[in-house]
Amino acid sequence: MTDINTRHPLDLDAPRFSIRKPGVRCDKQGEMPDAERLQIAMQNFIKDFSRPVATYMESCIHCGQCAQACHFYVSSGDPKYTPIWKLEPFKQAYQREAGPFAPLFRAFNLKHEVTLAELEEWQELLYDSCTLCGRCTLICPMGIDIAALVGLARHAMFAAGLVPHELWAVAERAEREGSPLGATAKVLKERVEWLADEHAVEIVLDKPKAEIMITLSSIEIMKYPASIVALARVLNAMGADWTLRSDGYEATNFGMLSGNAQWQKDTTMKIINAAIACGAQTVILPECGHAYGALRWQGANIYGKPLPFKVLHISEFLAESVRNGELKLKRIGKSLTYHDPCQVSRCGGATQAPREVLGALGVELREMSSNGDLNWCCGGGGGVVTIHRADPLRYKTFEIKMHQVEQTGAELMATSCANCRQTFDDGQAHFNWDRTMDSLLELVAGNLAGKAAK
């Protein structure tokens, strides 16, 4: 096993290991002239200067607390990864064009005009080295939602065609085909039929009316199909009235991660329309962190009114079912440490739900240091795991998680986000680490204690 304890990035006495800097590369989409590209970026920056954004921009006291909250800064020691610095072009545009002293900033050039070269340089900071995990937001003493501001800055970057190629490609494919990984409705149907036959489980697809509609992430469909079987087994054991809809199954929202608000809306509306069509009272989101935020916390804004159904992350649904006596589980009897997905826990508020489920499974829960809402990100969220040039830095930040897990001494580890799971699997392969990340849902499905009375 790789010995990481002597070089843990949080240990101030440990030697620093240099990170290979990404090659000089700025990905561009489209053939527009540089002047036009810059103009479009500025127009979109200005479009997002709302009152809350203005309040955030005026509130920063440059205390540096956000730096110590960021896994990219802590693992590298490079000040350019300080979260608030990632917003510098956004802030420059605000102070020159929309701030209360904008005329003075322009007249005395207190903040110079943003240049295309700066935007190209900041592409790495806004995409490669930010997972939108929200830890900086939680730590900020002024309550600045730094992660949300990074998300807004990405709107302008996308409009100007300045998105890392891999992230842009999966977002474009999702808009064109309905899935970022090619898990189209046809592929879904074929996979469901295969899984149902292979595992002798009923997987309900396109039921006209159902109380519960489930959604999936493309990673589950293409890489972790056992999770689909697990979900079907849990729902069937409960006797639930449920369905999976081929017209609104993909919960992965790369439009949101890449910065295209229209593509984000298109993905979200497919789920909303499918749920309305089948009369679902509850929509269950998969083990996917950002899918939870995209529908649970942003869905109503996109829809334009309150959603006509309840939205639950799968961990919340499992916890609620255990609490109501609808789901009975066998006891595992082993020690386990749980990795909190940032978008589900810190940003979503569903921190205790998985712990209720783990309690019902009878595990000895060994919490990591800085767990729950203060959990350190796995390093792959926000679209970072798709960007190959970000790999060296991402692997460096992953050492934080390895150290946390090893400190617990737990026999098992689990999470409720397929993207986190993929990041752990990738880190395991890279470091030859002898640990495997389990799915909370699959642990539940593997330890059902029979149908419970309603």
C-alpha cells in the first residue's frame, strides 16, 4: 500500500511535493475573432451582476480564510488557487462596469479592463481547479457564496467559447443526445432489459402512471449498472409504485457544470415534464451530487414556480423509508467510514440521511476528520474529473481523502455519489491504493431483511 502519511498535504511538517503545471493550453470553441470573444464574455459577466452578486463583491475583506478551505490551495500551497482569486476577472468587470464607484474605477484605471489573455489564463482557475464544492462558501466569514460566483463566471466563459474541451464535449453531447456518456434512451432500454434478465429483477420502464419516478446518472448507466439493480430491488422490496422514464431519466447536468444555462434548463425540464406526465408525487435523484443541486435547489427557479412533486436524493429516500418502517435492513457488523458528497451534504443539507441508513445497517461508523458539512471534497466534482490536464493537481488533492480514510482505520468506506465513487476508483488505480469505495445504495440492497409492513 502506498505510504501517504509522511507526505500528507495537511501536515505542515511534511515535505512539499511539486505539482507538474498544466501545459500552456487554452481550449476554445468557435471561430470568432478575439475582440468578439472578449466582448461576449464581458456582456455575459454584466448580465449576471444581480443585487446578491453586488453584495458579495462588495463584502470581501481579503481575510484569506477561503484559501485554507480549498483543497486545491492546501494541497499545492500555490496562492493562485485561493478561491476568491479565481473570480478576479469577474470582479474586475463588476468594479469597472456595475459597481457603485465604476466611473472612478474607469477614470483612474483602478481596475484595468479584462483582457482575453486573462480569460484564457483563468480558464484553468475557473474549471480545472474548482469543484464548486462550497467549502470556501461555508468558511467565508462574510457569507460570500464563492462557489456560486464561480458558477456564474462560467456562464460568460461558455458564451465566449472558453471551456476546457473535454467538459464542453460531454455537455454538448448531453444536449444533442440526451446523455453526456452516450446513454441514450435506446441504450437505457437495452441496458434495463439486460439487467432485468441477468439479475432476475423487475425494472419498471415507462409506466404511464406511478407515485415515484426515479432518475439515473449516466455514470451509473454506463459504469455502475449494479446501482440500477440495487435501486429496483429496494423499491420492489418495499412494494413501491415506481417507474423509470425514458423521456426524463438523465439527472447528470453538464450544462450546469460547463456554464450553459440553456442546456442546464433543457436537462432539468426533461425530468420535470416526465414526472408531471406520469403523475409522480416523488422524484428520486440518483447517487449524484450535482444532480441533487440542479433539481432540488435550482429546479423550481428553472420551472418558474414550485415543483408539483417532492424531490429526494436517494440517501434521503432510504433514510425516510427506514424511519417509517418501510425498509428493514440486516446488520453488517463492520466498521465503515463515510465520504460526504459536497453537493448532497454541505451544499444540499442532506448530511444526516446517510448516517441514519448506516445506523440501520448496524455499522460502526468511524467519521473522518472534517466530516459532514466540513468534509473535504474528493477533487473530481464540478466537471474537473473530465479535464485531463487537471489530473496532476486532482491526484494531489486526492491525497487528502486517502489520509482521512487511513486515519479512521475503518474496514469499509462508502459514499452516495457515483462521481465521487469514480474519483475514488481513479485515485485507487493511480496510487495502487488497496481500498475500494462502496455505494450506500448497493450496501442497502445487499442487506435487505425482507418486505416491511406499511
